[in-house]
Amino acid sequence: MSSLFDLPFEEPGEESAAARPEPQREPVPEPARPAATPPAVTRRILTVSELTGRIRTLLEREFFEVWIEGELSNCKIWNTGHMYFTLKDGGAQIKGVMFRSSLARLRFKPQDGLHVVARAKVSVYDPKGEYQIICEHLEPEGLGALQLAFDQLKERLQKEGLFDSQRKRTLPALPRKIGVVTSLDGAAIRDIIKVLRRRYANAHIVIRPARVQGEGAALDVARGIRAIGKVSGVDVVIVGRGGGSIEDLWAFNEEVVARAIAGCPVPTISAVGHESDVTIADFVADVRAPTPSAAAEMVVSRKDDFCSRIDRLSQRVGAAMGNRIHRLESRLRALEARPGYAGTHGRVVMRARHAAELTHDLRTAMAMRVTAEVRRWQGLRRDLDAFDLRRRLGGIRTRLVAVDGRLSAAAARRRHAADARLRSTAARLESLSPLRVLGRGYAVAFTTDGSVIRDADSVRAGQPIAVRVEHGQIDCTVDKRRN
């Protein structure tokens, strides 16, 4: 990875090197023979890193804080957020670095060719053995940092068209709901409320508190503008604060506030400081008010003035209508006085009577035609109803219901007759059933092969038989038989 300080320094030319005198060598006298051998001297050997560290320590201790004036060149901000640059004048140059935390506190944007005064400390960049300055603060020479930042932002926003008059919106004549973005502790909100109560007592005010001074005030004001722009029914927004120094008013010179005002969906009024104070918000807003009180006076007219204006307009409209009617009547009388107009009124009356008679005849004919068409339509409707499938299906459904009732009755009668015959047959069958006989105390004897024993001679002693009674069966063995 290449170093951030790979750009070469301006080296002296050959002429300056040649002009530099050579160091003179002093003649070395011939040493005398020592009487005895001197003791050995211990050499202290330093590494390059140790030497560079000692040089850096000496430089940082000696030049802990210096103010350096020069011209910026080779300014470059890396993706780490640090800025690397070269500070030079007519005879020398020195490389420098400004870390991200210090760069964020600058009010202006450093750029090549800008003459600045830097507060820094001198140090050494160990990997290349080059000395450099670590800058902690920059300010433009001959022009304040705040004024330079103001001019830079104004130029950039003007190029983007945020100051164009074509995008400026007009204020509503009588806003129903007024939004205010300012501090609750300042005098601006009290002045605005006082003026609105005096000029339009029933005005609906929506206040979005915001810090208007100090660290983070610009972000708070921008959030307040975006929030109040989303409130339903807000017709106009007043953004501002009371007077103060340029540092106190600097929140309204920030880009985030300017873009929030430009993106507000309703017209905005900038009311920052006094009449002599000018901020970026004044250029971006639709209307600039010199003071917060003047903004309140701009946003609404006095109620009585508004009513008086309506009355004056009503009187002017009434007078204009009266004059026009008078001119038309005069023109009509002039037309009536012409010779060709004689008898016109009678002809118009006769024509009107004839038109009335024709209108009556037309209405009578139309009524008769409509009546005839209604009777024809009713006849067609009756004919259509006679062939209406719904009615035919209704008759068929009625007949089906009647036939179904008769069929159900006949089936019931047939079922009852069959049931009666079945019961009679079952009774006769029951009376002839052998089980009926068994129920009276009789029994039936069977052989093992199922033959009914009718004669005692058909069995022998010791033969197994079965005896059937009304409830169950008895297995027996023949002991003896008797005829």
C-alpha cells in the first residue's frame, strides 16, 4: 500500500547544491606514541526507529503548539475522513494531516489555493522519516471562517437553484392554521403570539419547539420544519428566532436547515434576528421577514382590516352591477324609441301566444302518445305474463304437489291393507305353529340324525336322543321303552 506522503518535496536544484561550500578538512597531526594503551570506549548504537522516535519526541516537545501561515495545496480527504494536505509559501513547504474529529469542527471547506493560518504541532511520520504537522484548527487568513463558510454554502445553493424566484410561493390570504418553529424560551414566540392575538384573535397556532442556538440546533430546527410540514391543515410556517451574534444565528446558516425549508410542502417565512441580520434561511424561504413580529404581521392581516376590505369590495361590486344595469336600461329605452320598434311588442305577444298554443298542443299530443304506448305496453305485458315460465312452472308445481299428496295417501292405504293382511296371516301361522303346542307343555323327541320319534319301537335302550321343549333342548339317553 502506497504511503499518503508519496508526493516528493521540492528538492534544491543543482546550482544550490554546487554553490554550497565543501567542508574544509583540518590537517590531522601525526599522533605521538602513547606511553600506554588507553581504555576502550563503548559505542551506543541506535536503530533507525529509536532515532526517529527520539527526533519525534524532541520536535513534539519543542513545537507542541505553533501557528503556521501558508497556502493550502494537494488537499485530499480520504475515505477514513482524514484530510492530507501541503502547506507552502514562496520558499518552502511542509506536509500536514488533519484528523476527522478536527475536520468536522471546521465551518468552511478547505480547498487548494486558500491562504490559511493553522494551529498545529510538529511531529514525524515514522515509516518514511519525514517531519509533518498535525493540524488541529484552520482559519482563513483575512476572512473569518464563518463568513467563508457562509459564502461557500450560499454559492453552492444558488447554483442548485434554491434561491430562484420562480420557486417562491405566495402566502395564503387568511391562513386557517399557522405553524411556528422556534424556541419556547425566547422572545420571538412571545412577539409572534402577541401580534397574532392583536390582529387575528381566533388564529390557530401550532408550535414546534426547537433549539435555535448551540451544538445540534441546526438538526433540531430541520426536524421541526419537517415535522410541522406534516401536520394536517397547516397553511404557512414561520421559522425564526430573536437577534444575536453571527455565532448565535449560525444554526440558520446550516445546509440541513436550508434544505428542510426548501422541502417544506407549505410556504415558509424566515424571521431570524433583526433587520440587518441575513442568513441562508432568508434566501431559501419563500418570504423574508426582518423580525419575528414582522413575520406575524405578514402572515395575517388585521381582522377588522380584512372585514373592511371585504365591505369595500362588496360596495365596489354593488356599484359596478348598478352602473351596468343602468347602462343596459338606457340602451333598452333607446332601442324602444326607434321607429322600427313600433308594434314589435304586439308581434312579440302574438308570437308568444302562438308559441304557447303550440306548446299546449304538443304536450297534449305527447300525453296521448304516451298513454297509447302505456296501454300497448300493458297488453304486451299481460300476453307475456300468460307465457311466463315462472307461472307455468308454478302451475306444474301445484299439480305435482296434488298428485304427490294423492300418491302418498294411496301408498299409505296400500301399506295399511298389506300390514293388516300380514298380521292376519301371522296370527293364523302362529296358531298352527308347533311352538304354540310346545308352549302348552308338550315336547318333541328327535334322534341324533334329526328325525322325529313318533313310535317307541323306533328307538332302543341306550340310544341318545334330543328332547325339544318350548325354551331349549334336552339331550337324553333311552333307558327303556314301553308301548
